[in-house]
Amino acid sequence: MPSDRDLTKQELGAQLARRLREKRLALGLSVDKLAAAAGTGRAQIVRLERGSGGATGLDTIAMLAKGLGVSPAWLAFGDSA
């Protein structure tokens, strides 16, 4: 398995999209409820879950992680830290 440094931006985005969607669904949250909890827009979450969020800022990742009850490192990279 390649390290995070070997992954392309597209691959990192796809992995973030998968973790975001799977965790949101596991918590029973709609996109709208997560957007409200994270203080971000619905459209941004939809784009991220599709893997087309572009260069997602650390502040956005941190807000989404808080709304999901996970660490920003886990959401961004799958790290347990």
C-alpha cells in the first residue's frame, strides 16, 4: 500500500470522500445536518463526498471532523491520531 506521500491529490480526495460519507452515514446524519453541525455549506459537503472538492482547506477539514466527532487527521488521511 502506498504511503500518503505517494498518493496523488485525486487519490487523497477520493479517500477523504469515502471516509466523510461513510462516517456521516454511520452517524445517521443527513448532508444538511452535518453542514449545520460543522458550520459549512451543504454544497461543499456534496462536492467533497463526490471527490470534487478541490483543494480543501485545513479549516474546512477541521470543522467537518468536529461535526463528525473524529480527528482532522483521520478525516484527511485516515490517521488514528
